[in-house]
Amino acid sequence: MWTFNNFPAEKVRAKYGFSPDKAWLDKVRLSSVRLTEGCSASFVSSEGLVLTNHHCASTCIQQISSARKNYSANGFYARTEGEEVRCPEQEANVLIGITDVTSQLVEATKGMADKAANDARKAGIARIEKACATSDRIRCEVVPLYGGGVYDLYKYQRYQDVRLVFAPEFDIAFFGGDPDNFMFPRYDLDLTFLRIYENGKPLRTGHYFPVSRSGPKVEELVFVSGNPGSTNRRNTVSMLETQRDLITFRKLLYLAEYRGLLTEFQTRGEEPKRISQDALFTVENSLKAYTGEEEALLDERFFARKRGEEREFRKRVADDPALERKYGKSWDEIAAAEEKHRQLWLAYQFVEKLYGFQSDLYRHARRLVRMAGEYPKPNGERLAEYTDARRPEMRQALLSAAPIYPEFETETLTWSLTKLREALGPDDPFIRKLFADRSPREVATGAVRGTALRDVAARKKLMEGGKAALGASHDPMIELAELVDPYAREIRKKMEDEVESALAINEENLAKARFAVYGKSIYPDATFTLRLTYGQVKGWEERGRAVPPFTNLGGAFERATGRFPFALPESWLRAKSKLNLQTPFNFVTTNDIIGGNSGSPVIDRNAELVGLIFDGNIHSLGGDYWFDSALNRAVAVDSAAILEALDKVYGAGRVLEELRRQ
Amino acid sequence: MWTFNNFPAEKVRAKYGFSPDKAWLDKVRLSSVRLTEGCSASFVSSEGLVLTNHHCASTCIQQISSARKNYSANGFYARTEGEEVRCPEQEANVLIGITDVTSQLVEATKGMADKAANDARKAGIARIEKACATSDRIRCEVVPLYGGGVYDLYKYQRYQDVRLVFAPEFDIAFFGGDPDNFMFPRYDLDLTFLRIYENGKPLRTGHYFPVSRSGPKVEELVFVSGNPGSTNRRNTVSMLETQRDLITFRKLLYLAEYRGLLTEFQTRGEEPKRISQDALFTVENSLKAYTGEEEALLDERFFARKRGEEREFRKRVADDPALERKYGKSWDEIAAAEEKHRQLWLAYQFVEKLYGFQSDLYRHARRLVRMAGEYPKPNGERLAEYTDARRPEMRQALLSAAPIYPEFETETLTWSLTKLREALGPDDPFIRKLFADRSPREVATGAVRGTALRDVAARKKLMEGGKAALGASHDPMIELAELVDPYAREIRKKMEDEVESALAINEENLAKARFAVYGKSIYPDATFTLRLTYGQVKGWEERGRAVPPFTNLGGAFERATGRFPFALPESWLRAKSKLNLQTPFNFVTTNDIIGGNSGSPVIDRNAELVGLIFDGNIHSLGGDYWFDSALNRAVAVDSAAILEALDKVYGAGRVLEELRRQ
């Protein structure tokens, strides 16, 4: 997961005889796209056509569907430019510059204690980002790398007009469903084509990846350019214990119960099934991923290894008096912060991070309440997501035209309020204030029934009216958010002042110690920023049996049972005789990826797109904590399958011609 | 948790100045009742009246309810003997004898290797139990104590005609609901009166506990006589790791999801809510208990302590050449068996232990299939639950008149089949055979719709017809059970041959080593057999604050919000002015109890019943692994509250007079 400004080209040359030069790296960077909801993508034409995963666009696909037009079930294909439909909440970014701002932030926090330094750092970041973001079309983010050893300013072109061009049916995009998720062999056409517009016209893109007709070969060198979300490979043992014993454990219990609720909600009928599908998919995906992560953490051998590495690192620091003096206490200070972290986490997760408020309406209400509270403050003193540089995405989220379904909102809010009461206990003063004599269902029903926030225009008016308009509205969802907000802010402030600030300074110290002891020969933990990894198309050994690196289209027909999640769509059954069943369908590579890389292009040394990342194998789930090159594999759709399906199954001539023109 | 044949009377005398003699112990034992579904109880009159918890009778209460008579919501009171209603599946046992059979079993397995010894031990147990159970009214069980260091034969009087006499409303029996479960202060009237019948008449009981009018005093010495289900305090570290990393972890994920499903099923309407309430209660209770257990296991300090104890014990064994030769390898052999255990557990739990088949109809089908397969075999070669000594409870379960609801069965079977497929994976040969091209819903719906097993007479006929009748029936639920049975047996046999047998011999060895090193001064792990514990009525300190040992009736009115689970029943609101609100309601004691002790009498030195155990506090959840006398508390209903409520709230004169007559 190398950053583009520290790519080890020489290493790659030594191993594979190919050395990416600056021009190659620039072209790849400018052809790569970040989807801000948590995915990656890439340009595949000069007319703004973008390729990503179906599961990266599934929220959009559901949002533009209705009871009568179910694009998730039936797929979507815009036969003309005019038929391309705008996604209500999608934003796309292209990385146009990286600047090191470490010294500015070091200067701003010099000699300060933890909490003051944390506040000053935040103000400094807000200032740097604001100066960089000269218009709404530029997005700027200061990114702490190596746990704060380095701060780089990432500057993006920002695009908020993203439209849906083509999506296959859910049944082939996610063929095998939850049972096959994170598994291989696999047979998924997990793709969607989007198009970026600028000023109402398709974006002219100077850089893009031509789509290869043949896909990659076995053992071929391939690169993945994308935005891995986060990894925790440098975490100390005490941080890992918090994850294992509290955070991942509690999240799993929450998600498992939510999954059961959604599963049963789906049986209410076709429309309830449709409107809850994206939520269920997301929950199931997270649940499977967290389960794998927790199992990695529960593995005694893994933990012994982490303990051993930490012991060795501490010893190396202790052996050098200068290092010991500067950094020797960091582990214990992190452990002390983790104690606090454990005490605060449940309330933080349920109140501030919204585990207790599963509702789009509530999220809108909170945005309005916080906008009215934050925007009048000086930029450097606001909650991070309300600084000036962040206004465009906040506005886009609030004014999203995505439909909201009260029946579903009532169920999920009722349930999550019940979980909130369970987490904090019925005798907690905040819980007593929130519920008084009311049940979770009464609170939820009252707020969902009485609110006007389903209406975009109403939200816009409240946004423009600020505090006065909110007060006058007597909207029950707003009132709920206002009731919660002081406690949410209090717990967040505690978390920032007592945990985050101590972690920031001590992780920064450990980063410096690590540079001193081990050098900069490793890449930083993932930060949902653009990274480039190299690897090979290659299978692996599973309990003594070789898993081959490729599947083909014919395998999908062999695996099909006709029943979800192993049902092929009608379109595929009809097209079977026309298809070349030998066409490679999915393949695996040794590239180091993680959640956030979904939708990343797999490219060859000519910067042609040979595949589309959509998953990792089951061993990739430990990748949060370490990369095991023997077993961890990225899973991709072969470009040959993409072209074959567009042609023979979907007759998507307009897309195909656009790809071929390049 | 002392056995009645090894009670440390001298220790009690030294500490409290009271020494229970043989007559006292016999009286207490014969006044104590075991409810075979997993609870404890006691006689409180000479006419077979039995006191237990509401949650111990809730399955019965739901089974005899209907859409029009909801005894769970509204309570139940038989104004005459004729109105007492028989529970379809309840069995009650009174312990009438304990005999040491260790030497017989040691003789039977002498010089044999693990697997052969395991088979021989089972055959020996079947033989001993059959010889002991001279009629259907005698139940005999060989109980391995100290992990097999001692085998005792427990002989019970068996009663299968148990009738409901009185139950309060669910809302007061379980006031505070899941949020207050395992918590204190508490305000629950968690009781039910049952009556045991013999030959159609109330049982004449020679021994019973008079119910105290005043309840216990602070710091008073009290005893709890009941049947703790199981503890794992002697487990080795490798056994605990299997619990922590696999078994409890996976059970939690399963139960959390099931809870979500049931929660949403409840919203379908009043009748779905009623029929799923007992299942939801059970799941929530297990979930909270397992969560506490898992948190104990995840506590690094706890694990370090267990590791330390094991190191110390191993060292003591290693230091004695004779002990080392005989027992020194046991830990490593257990660890090797645990490796196997981990490989087999998922399939075993989902297929043999029915996590994959949540359905009463399926359970009936499996009973029929296995009865037909097992009963023709020699007694010593059968699956343990199909030996001759076990016939009466198998017959009772199969011929239960409890209603079965197809709508609910379809949902729970569909869901659990989905979990089964998830656990084993869609490519597992058994899964492929079970589902072929069908979805879990198709399998479930087909079997539930087509089966005749809802009808008791149909089940009886199939039972009597044996294999031939099953084959001729073409009943789809029977066919499903027949399809599953060979694999279920295969995985069970592997578990018995490769795990259980090695654990049995090595746990037995460790028990002997423990006797040699530490003596017999500790009580054995719980085995759902009668135990007597002594302790005091006493609060505890929680984060520096004292928790007083008693609550009173007035506290319930203060806590009430009018909304479930904090809603008091109408009957209580109406009676408020008549009640003495100072009456003690619930209290805590230092007695060492665990699940299975629910419904146990709390008695004073005069063998008067002063309370009724119904829960433990949150610290009791670690009690599976060690007993922490500073924090672990048992929670009981005060006998004074029982009498006050029967009188002033329920006007239950018939019960009250029967209690007062004693």
C-alpha cells in the first residue's frame, strides 16, 4: 500500500524487471478515482466513464429505484446519455497533488501538552485545508501517515455530479451472496459504470485506463491503484486488546442482531424487501469482515507474534538512551489512554457514532442541529466535519434526494434505541432524560411520524434558517437530535481530550521511534487515500490443496441452483449459448488490499485495466493486522469477462463502443 | 456447591455456629425438587405444592395458553383443584439416594485405550442405570464428579404429572425485563406455584419447607438447595481457549442474530408476539449470560490467573515423579483433543445439537427416527439418551400436547437452515445433499406444510409403528430428519471417539492429580444435580458505592414508567394502597449458584423458606469460571413479598391458606 510519493520503483524493477517512472505513476494517479462513501474506481474513457463495483454503487442504485423500477433486481442500462441518472449522494475525487505539511503542524503544536496540542493541531489542519480548498470543486485533506509521523496534504478535484450508466442484476453482481462473500473460487460480475459530469456535460478526462481484451496471465505482474480504508498493523498490544475484547466484539453482537432484524423485516413483502436490501447487504458484509478480524485477534499465535514484535521494538528503543528518553514511555501512555478508551467507548459508539440512532431522518436532523451550532464558530474551533473545507460534502449529504421510508425508519430507530438503552443501562442519567417514561417505540414513532425532514426543500429551508428556524420548527426529529446533542458532544469531547490526544502524540512518537530503528522501508497504515500496490496473479494452497487463480464463465452455470443467492439472472440463462464459457471470470492476486479498495483497477505494466478488484479471500480478513503473502489474496473480475458480458449478455453497445474507441 | 454426601458441616459450624446434621440434610434434600428442563424448585406444603420461578414455568404457561387465554400476560390462578392445568412437558425429580459407582466403572474400563474405554464406560453406565431404574417412576443417572474422578449414581423419584396452580403476570415476574436481568436492585415476583400429582391426586409430601412470614435478616446465614447446571472452573487453559475463541463466541453471534429475528417477528401482531415470547425470553437470557461469560474469558487478568494456576499445578505434579509419570501428559493430551474439538465443533453444534434446525416439528421427527433406530439395539450400545433408563422422558417429550405454530416454525427453521449452510459452507458435501437446488425457505416450508407431526396421535402411531411406519409415512419432516441423521451420527461419533473419550480419561487423571496435590477440600464443578451452598444475606461494593442487600415493594412503584419492561400490571396498580410498601421484595446473598439454580429455595437454619432464587448479579456471570465472593451475588424473592402479594394483590386465598396450614 505505497503512497504515490514514496513508491519503491527500484524494488519492483529488481523483482520484476519493470520500473514505473514518474510519467507512469502520474498517469495512473490521474486515472484513479476515489468514491467518497468508501470505495475506489477508475476512468475507462476520455468521456468521464468510470468503472467501479456494483456494491460500491448499490446505495445509489437503490436510491434511484422505486417499487415500480427495481434497478437492483433488474439491472440498469442507459441507452442514451439522456437516460443516465444522477446518484443523490455520490462524490468522486481525483488526486491532483500531495504536499508535506508536517513541519507546519509540528510548529503549531510545539511544546504543548496533549490536549492543547490536539486542539492546536485540529485548528492548524482546518486552516491548511481551507487555504488549499480555493473553491467547492477542490477537496483538501490533511492525512496523518505512519500514525502521525508524517502529515501530507492531499488535494483532490471534487465531482458531485455522478450518474449511473450501467449496472447488471444484483444476482450476478453478488452471485453466491453472503455464503460466497470473501471466498474463492468466485463468479461475480461485481461492476457498475458511472459517468462523471461537469457543468452538466460528461467530463473530458485526459487520463484513463484502456480496458484489456484479454485480461492478465498467470503470474503476471499487476498493480492495484486504490484507496484502502484503514489498517491497524502498527497498533500496540494494548490497542489490539481494546479491539479484541471490546470494540470488534461489541460491534459483532450489534451487527448480528441487526442482521436478524433485517432478515425478518424482509419477509414483510416485496417492497419492504427492496427498501431494506442495501442495509442488509452492508450489515452482512461488515459482519463477515469483523468476524474474520475478531478471529485473527483471538488467534493465540497471532497475539504471541504481536507481543513478540512489541517486546523487540521496546528493547531496541530501551537500548538507545536518546530514543528511550524521548519515546520509551509511549507504550504505557497508550495503554493508559486505552483504559479511558474502554470506559468511554460504548457511550461514544452508541450516541456520537449513531449505533443508537439507525435512521436517515435522525442523521439529517443531527446535521441541521450541528450546522446551526458549528457554522457560526471560527473555522478552527469547529467539529472537524463542519470546517469550511468540508461544507460541500455536508451540504450534499443533507440535500440528498434519496428516498426515505418511514415504515423502515420506525423499525430501525426503535431497535437501535433499544440497543442504546441496553448499552448504557436504564438508570444512566442521559437515558432517563432521553426516554423519561416513553418506550423506544414511542420515541421512534413520534419522531418519524411527526417530522418534515423527509422533504428536501424542508431541510434546505431549515439549513438556511439556522438556529432560529430550528427552534421555530418544533419538528420532533429535530427536538430529539437537540436533546441528544449536548451529551453526544460531551462524550466526544472526552474521547478527543482524554483518548485521541494522548494516542495522537504517542503514536507519533512511536512512528518516529520506528523510523529511527527500522527506517522508512515499510508503508504506512491505510488511510482511505490513494495507494499503489504491486503483486502477481497467483493462487494459493488451502489445506494442502492448490486453489487455481482463475475461474471462468462456465463455472457460474455449474454453480447455479436457480435459487438465491445461487440463481443466475434470466439474461444470463438466455445468453448461455452465445457466451464463450472459457472466458476467464474472476481471478486472485497477491496485491495487499483492504476494504476501501473495492472498485480499484487492476492494471498491467502498460497501464491497461486487466481486472476490477471487488473482494479479498477469507485470509484477507486478518489483513487489518498483518499481511500474510502466502494466503492473503485480492479477488477481481477479469476484464475479458467484463467485455464478454457487456456484449453477449447485455448488448450494451453504447458502453462497449465507448470502451473500444479508446 | 457441595454434594449432599460430602457437606462440610464442620466448616459451617466453625464460621456460623450452626452445624447441619444428617436429619437436617435429609429433610432438605427430600424437600428439594429438580425440574428436568433445567431448573430447581421445592415443596412448600404436604399436598405436593411446589414453588419455583415464573421463568422456570414460562414454557408451560405459554404451552397451555392460546390466543384467547394468555396466561403469560394475564397470570393464572386455579381457584379449585379442578382448575389446575397439567404442564405438557414438565418432569419433577426428588433425589432419594446417592451411591458411589466409581469402582464398577473403573473395573469396566481397565487397561483399555481411550475410545474403547469410552464405549465401555457408556455401556457400564447404561447397565447401572437400568438396574437402578426399577420402574418408570424411578429415574437414575450416573454423574461424573470432579471431571470423572468420582462417579456417583443419583436415584430420583420421577413425577411427570405436574400442574400449574398459580402464576403472576409476566410484567411483574420479569419487571425490568432484559435491561434489569442480572442486575440489582431488582423488583421481580419471579415465582410460580406448581403441584405434583400422583395417580391423579395431589402428592402427599412428607418433607417440605414452611414459608417464612418475615424473610431473612441482613447477614443471616442462609442455604440454597438446588441444581446448578454446569461450571467450568477446573478446565485447563486449552479448554478455556476453545470456549473463548470458538464456542461462546459463535454461540453469541448465533443468539444475537436470532434475537433480532424474533424481535422483528414480534411486530407481526399480537398472536405472533404471544407465541414467540418464550423463545425470545430464552434467547435474551442466554445472550446476556454468554456475553458476561465471554467478557470474563476475554479479561486478560482472568486468563493470566488461570495460566498461573495451571503452571503451579503442573509444577507440583512434575515435582513428584510418580504423579508426573501417571498424569504429567494430561494437559498436552487435552490440548490435542481440543484441536480436534475445534475442527468438529461447528458441524456438531449445527447438525447434532440442532443449531441448524430450530423447530419443534423437526425435534419430534428426529426423536421418531432415532427411537426407531436405537430401541432395537442392545441397551449398552445405544445413544445415551435412548437407553432404557431414559425412555420415560423421551416418551414424554414426543407425546407432549404443547401446541406447535407452523407460521413460527417456518420462520425459525428457514433462518436456522440458512445459518447451517453458512456455518458449513455451500460446498460442504452434506450441505449439497441436504439442499440440492432448494433454498432454506423451500426446505423449511415443504417440511412444515407437509408434515402430520403437529398431531400427537400421529406421532404416537409412528412411534409404535417403528421403522416400517416411518418409511410408509412419506412425511416430509421425517424424511428431512432421515436425510440428516447419518451425518449427525457420524459427526457425533467423531466427537465422542476423538474428543470426548480423550477428555474423559485426561480430566479423570487431572482430577486424581488434583486430589493428590490439593485434597478433596473443594467441591466438584456443577452437574445439574442437587447441591447445597451456604452464605449470607449481604450487599456488595460497586465502584466504591455500597449496594444494599434488600429492595422493597415500594421501589417497584418508583421504578415503574408504565411502559414495558417497566410497566406494573393493573393488579399491582389497583392494590398499591393496600400493600405494605416497606415489605422486602428482593435480596442478594453470597451463595455460590449458577444457571439451573433458578427456583431454588433459600432456607434458614430452621429449614424455613425465606426466599426464592431467581437470578445472579452481573458479577455472577464469571461464575462459570471462578467464584468471586467479594462481588458475585445470588438474587432472590423475599418470602415476605411472596405472602404479601398473594394476599393483597392476587387474593390467592387457596394457595395462601395451604401455605399457612403448614
